[in-house]
Amino acid sequence: MTRRDVLLGLVAAGEAVDPIRIMKGVFLFSQDPRVPDKLKYGFVPYSYGPCSFDVYGDLNHLVASGLIRRISGDSRWPTYAVTAKGRQSALEALTQEQHLAPKILRARKYVDARSFSTLLRDIYAKFPEYATKSVFKS
Amino acid sequence: MTLIASMVFSGGVLIAADSKGTESSTGDLLQDRAYPMEKLYPIGGFLVWGSSGAEGVAQRTAAAFANDVGTYPGNYQRLVAEIEEHCRTIVKGVIQKELAALTIPLHLAMQLRTPPVGQGFLFAGICGGTPWLTEILWDGQMSSYGAGRGFHAIGSGGLAALTTYSLLEHHGMNKGPIEGARCMLYRIVDACIRSNAAGLGYPVRMWEIVPGGSRQIPEDELTAISDTVGLWESEERECLKAVAVPAQINAAAALAETVDPQTL
């Protein structure tokens, strides 16, 4: 299993999802101390809180591999949805590391349940060290 | 068709551009002859510039600067006014050569706007901790914007960028740290590209010049900035919803308008 499989698993764990929620979901997953380091993205504080620029590159890679598809909508950013091939690939990867599946699902549920502002506020409250460069500050 | 926009913030200066090159020698179908190109050029570690007008003139200007900074790097480590004047001298040299190479009279070139007529240059730099931002035009006119407005834009998208800047200025993101300034400048250039798709094109390119030196912001980082701008727009929509008149009040007002006061 690789970091990209984690990303794929997060996208596959629900309906089409925007890159903000993907970024925050992967961040929450990476904060779990029981997750092996090789599956974690490195995050830095950036303009909307914790950000890993590698996530963008890997999303593009997953799209190019036909595992997820990019859906353009009315808003500035696209959403990402898993393809049939991607769902199969995610299942195979998670079969190898079954104990990680609930963690990915929990992270996805957390980000799906919140509006953008609530999501950022909750993450900033929990991880203030990643909020230092945010442009969204009270 | 070009947009070069630059903005001073509390810790330095940013300069951004669209990336659409157009080929005019093959006819007027600019849309069909468009190609992506880099429009920003660094000089040394503390100065970046961009040009609107003919790409060839920009290329020869870039070569002149590259040659000059390689030979006399000290020319770019002086006071702001001296660096500005030096840049004007280099630009002037290139423009004079271009004018001398014209095969038509100058008055006709001006009428037809044949390059280098109309060529514009925007320089953004930092000197002794002071950010500066200066426009130099093909006819030698030079204007400094760093200490005043702190924003300027040139090219076919310049006016749209100045308008967009005015619309966003109240957010004050150019008065604070670099994170907000990046988002504001990105939003300006992005809005101009989206509203004027025939003349400007993606991707947005951006450089930041701070006391530690200049750096081109990599593509993945620009994606994160774009996402932040998306969040900013989303929060604006939510903010308007929060202050909107509740539906029941609207309904009561509509009902009141249908009642004749005489019957009360």
C-alpha cells in the first residue's frame, strides 16, 4: 500500500469530493500516530491551513491512471470521484492493510460532515501549529 | 494579448502574468494561433519583470538584461531610483534598435501600432528591504507605483486588472503577510483571464520577491493558492447569505404592497 492508495481510498469512500476536503481528510489520516510513516503525506502550514503540495501531484496521477475522474462544476475547483477501476484498486489495496480502512472512512466522514468554514475552524482549533499562515483568521 | 500585474505587500512584492502567447503574423485568428509561454523574467536575485506587446521585443530585452547583469551585477544593487533609471537605459537601447529596424516610417508604425510601438514593461523588485514597482513604456515614460498605490498592471488585461484590484482592495490582503497577498494577486489575474478568455490564457504564473531573494511559485503551490481563493469566494457567498433578509420578511413585505392603505 502507498500514499496514493490512501488518497484513492479517501476519494472512493463517498460521493464526489472537492480538493479542500481531500486535503483535510488526508491530513487527519496522517495525524494518526498508528498510521505507518510511509503512508503519510508531509504537511506544512499554508494559506488554508495544513497543505501537502504532493497531494495535488498525486491527484493528477490518479486521474491520468484512470482511477479517479475530475468533474468540472460551477465552482472554482473540480470535484473528484472514483472510477470502477479505481474502486477495485482501492479495495485491493485496503485488503492488504485492513486496519487502515476504518481510519480512512473516519477521516472522510469527518470532512463530509462539515461546511468549509467549520472544517477549517475545527482543524485550526485541534492543530493550531498548522493555522499560522492561514488567510482565514478571526 | 497579455496581462502583467504586480502588487506590493508588507514584506515584498509579487508579480504575476497570464501565459497566452498569440501569433499575429498568420492573420487575425489569434485564438487559433495561441500557445503557452512564459512572460516573466528574473534579473539577478531581487528583480523580476514582464512585458506586454511583441514577444520578440521581450526576448531581445531579456537578452540585453541577461548580458548586462552578467557583466555588471552591481547595476542592480543600488538605490531604487538608480536601478529604475538603469532599467530604462537598457529598455531604451533595445527600443531604439527596434525602431531603427522598422521598414516603414514611424508615423505609419504608430498608426498601425507596429512593435515596438506600445510595448510596455513592468519591473518589480526589492532593494534594501524596500519593495518597488515601476512601469517603463516604449517611448521612455517611467512611472513608479511601489510607494503609492502599490499595484499596477500592463497589457490588454491591464485595465481589467486595475478594476479588479479596486474591487478587492477593501479586503486589505495586500497590507498583510505574503499568504493573503498571493491570494489577492492570483484572484485578480484569474478573474481577468476568466472574463477575457479571448485575449488572456492560463496558467497563471507568479513570482515573489522578498528580502531573501526572488522565487517562482511552483505549479502545485499555485493550485493551493487557487483553492484558497475558492474558499475565499465560498466564504463571501456564505457571508451574504448570513446577512440576507429572511424569506418570511420578504413575503410579508410583498403582501403589504398588495394591500390598499385606504381600505385599512
